[in-house]
Amino acid sequence: MTAPTPPTDHLRGVLLLILVTAIWGSTFAVVKTLGETMSAPAVIAWRFVIATVALTPLVWATARRRPPTPAPPGRNLWHGGVLLGAWLIASYGTQTIALQTTSANRAAFFTALSVVMVPVWLAVGQRRRMPLTLWLALPLAVGGLALLSWEGGRLVIGDVWALGCAFTYAGYIVILERLAHRHAALPFTLVQLVVVSVLAAVWLLLSGEPLLPPPGSWWPLAYLGVAATAVTTLLQTVGQRRVSAAEASLIYALEPVTATIFSFLLLGERVGLRGALGGALVVVATVLSQRGTVDAPPHAETPAPQSE
């Protein structure tokens, strides 16, 4: 039987995950600012190259202390990494493109629907039963998005891309649930970063856009790569050792709220009464979607605890 987590360790884990959520929320404003001078593939390529460089020494040091054991059949590190990397670049690509034409706070609430879509993915794709709380969450989420769109004027193409981000990131989470327990967290994360870096570099070359960022873009890119990608991965891994998955999902539901705060502080974007009500409905829907669990089919494989 697993020993209970001491209160101080649990509090430390909660604070780490709140910090992770705040950093994630800040990225919407940063990416939108970078999108004014850089193309989407350039932002993604440089963000993930920097994250790869930042995370590699940690993975190397960990491997030296604990040499890896040969992977069992069907658990090839690169096979899973390429699959997840493809889903990951799809989600980051759609999000970055979305922020070129829609506001940062609005994109954050649209993207937050990925948490609601995950149990829907599981229910439809794996023929699991959807809990009542999820049935309640779906109309709330749709109503919240309607209010957000109503306040911001007509639906723009960026909103559609943001919904695409929610859909693809939900797919990433579902596949990650199936694959992550097969590999050590740090090397598996590094492989995904490498795959996204390569795919984004190919996308950038094919796009014909400038390869090098403008001089003033290096600090925001370093923040995205180091703090918002490499550091959050580490903090998330440490934090979720002390906090249950259910508690963690509730903390992550605050991401669009922190995104709205940073969008106001960094970009001057404001949310009116209708938008605030719509955002609140999305957050409530996100929380509700995690209150119940989707019943697994018989003989389903149960994954070990993991970080997103």
C-alpha cells in the first residue's frame, strides 16, 4: 500500500503545478507577439530547438546515473516519440496560426476545450461510457464559446484554428496516456521535442519564410523554449508525484484564466461581461469533465501515473 503524501510535500506539489499553469497561460501573449514578426513554423522550430538543447543535459546526466535497460518488444522509444511528436506539432501549429488572427485570451479559452474533448475521444474511440458530468460539461462549453465569440464579434478563422488545437491536443493526451507508461519520462519527452524540432524545421524550409528570427525575438523564444517547455516539463513531473491526477486537472483548468491575466498585462486585451461569463462557463465545463471518469472496457491496460 502506498504511503500517503505528507502535507508539506502535497502543498509543494500544488504550488509547482500552479506555477506551471501560470507559465502556460503566459505563452499565449508571448506567441501572439512573436507572430507579428515571425511565421508559425519559425516560432515552433526555434521554440523546440531551444527546449531540446535545454533538456538534453538533464537527460544525459540522468542516463549516466541510471543506464537505460533494453526496451521490451513493442516499446520502441522512437516509434512512440514520432507518433506523439506528429500530434504535438499539429497542436502547436494550429495554436500558433490561431493567434495570428484571434486574441490571446479568446484562443486560450477555445484551446481549454482539449480537456473536455479528452473523455469524448475515449468514449467514442474506445467505446467507453460517458459519465453524466461529461454530458453536462459539453453544453456548458458550447455556451461559453458562443458567449466568447459573441463578445469578440464574428467568428474569425483564428477561432477555428484554436478549436483545431483543442482537438489535436486532446488526441495527443489520449495517445500519451497509452504510450507514456512504457518509457522513462525524460528521454521520452526529449524524443518528442527532437521530432517536433525536425518536423517544424522541414515545415519552415518548405514555407520559404526567413530561417533566422529577428534580433528582438531571441528572449521571447528563449522563454518559450526553456521556461514554457523544458522547465514546465520537469516541474510537472515533480509536481504530479505529490498531487493526484484529479487535483492536477483542476489546477490545469486555471490556464485560460492566467492567460487572460497575462493578455491584459502584456497586450492590453480586455474581457467584457459576456466574455467573462463565457470564459467562466468554459472553466466550469473543464472542471466538470474531469469530475467523473470514463469507464474503461474490460481487460483495458491501465497506464502508470504520468505527466502531460
